Amino acid sequence: MAEPSIFTRILQGDIPGEIVAETERVFAIRDIAPQAPVHLLVIPKTQEYRDVTELAAGDATLLAEMIALAKRLGREHADDGDFRLIFNTGAGAGQTVFHVHAHLLAGGLGEKSLV
Ligand code: 5GP
């Protein structure tokens, strides 16, 4: 059994972290180092998928559930409901936690900036 990821430990209440939304299989927290006025992490409760490519191949429905929760969070946290979703995939792309998660960014994003 793999060591629990930082996100699993937050979900289990072992370390602090406010869960801002939750469904049966997905939850969301605020990023500890926000890169935008709204910066949430949308995370499957299972940590069995390391990144979005593994998740898409293994459980595409769960990926769709993440995106559905992101849509709800956009409505709840962004003035216009619009948001950017980013999946860092691999260490070379900046991924540091290998429990798949989407960064939801909103509010005051530069129109042409990709991050
Ligand atoms: P990655 O770099 O893997 O795409 O994203 C991991 C994210 O998790 C980073 O943006 C980082 O700030 C966030 N993070 C790391 N540790 C914690 C923590 O203990 N609590 C919260 N809320 N976010 C964390």
C-alpha cells in the first residue's frame, strides 16, 4: 500500500486543510500557495492515479466528475463563473504531488497568460 499522499492526509483529517466542496468521489481544497485570487485543487478521493493521463485511461467517468465539480466551484467562487483548469503532468512540467489533481484558477487572470 502506497504512503498516503498529502491530499489523502488532508481528506482523512490527519493534517489541516479546509475542504471547500465534496462529492462521493471528488473533493476540493484551497491551494496553500495560491497563484491567482481563486486557486483551488480538485482531487479524486482515490490516490491510485498519478496523473491525468492515467486517470483518463483508468476511469474517465471520475475525470468527468472532477470537471463537473470544477464547474460548480467556478459558479461558486468566480464572479463570472469562468475558470482555468490545469493538470501538471510529470515532474518536468512542475507536478510535485503524484496524486492526480486539477488546479482551478479564476479571478484576475491575464487574458494571454497560460499560468
Ligand atoms: P503540483 O505542483 O503537483 O501540480 O501541485 C501541487 C499543489 O499542492 C501545489 O500548488 C502546492 O501549493 C499544493 N500543496 C502542497 N502541499 C499542500 C498542503 O499541505 N495543503 C494545501 N492546501 N496545498 C498544498
